[in-house]
Amino acid sequence: MDYRYTGSLLREVAKLFLQSQRDTLACCGPTNASECTLMTELGRSKPMTVAELARKLDVDKGWVSRVAEGLASEGLVEKVPGTIDRRTVYIGLTEAGKERYEQLSLALDDHAAQLLSLVPPEKHETILEVLEMLRSALSGENCCGVKLIQLEENK
């Protein structure tokens, strides 16, 4: 297998998919990609501190604060002081934020379904299996990148 080509192809597919998702978001409302990223993370979990969100998203705390501030001004997220340390602030979705999150999720799921409709139906299960393998391999990353042993096993 030509890993140079595979790596290049994977990067290109990821780039095109992200761009296509951004285009989808632009069509379905006022939520931009940064807001969508933050809302998606909050929609999948319980309220978190700015530091926790920054770590999960691999961004700096200033970025999280700026995006959260914009979403708070729209009534989509709320900031709640910690019960033990009042300086710690938790960010979570409001009811309006949960509704927007659901709308965004549906739009992005529809986008994925439209994309898959361009692929022959008999290939859908294979695509799902490969995506699950890639997710598993990527979640097993170490500090130096993907554990190649896992990828070698799946040849």
C-alpha cells in the first residue's frame, strides 16, 4: 500500500468534508463553524469549565471564552459559577442552545446522508466499518501520532 497516497487522500477527504460541512452550516442559520464546534461539544456532554473545553477541543482558553461569550449573548449558553470555587465558571447549553444543537446535528446528519447517497448502497456498510476503525485508531493516538501497530493489524 502506498501510505503517501493514502495519507494525502485522507487529508484531502477530511478537508473537503469539513468545507462541505461549513457550507451546510452557512445555509442553515446564524451559527458559524466556531460556534458549532463549541455547541457540539457541549451538546455531547455536561457543562464544563473553559479549561476543560479548551483541552477537549485542543484550542486556547481565550478562544473558548470568546466563542462562549458570543453564544451567551445570543442566549444559547449559560455560565454558572462553580459551587466549591466561585472563580471556576461552567459553560453549558441553555434550552435554546439545546434546540439549536439539535437543529445543527440534524442538518449535519442530513449532510452526511446526502453525501452517502452518492455512494452505491452496497458500499455503505464498508464505509461505516472503515470509519469506525479510523475513529478507533485515532482515539488510540499517542504523543507521536497514530499507533501504527493498530493500523498494521487492519490491513
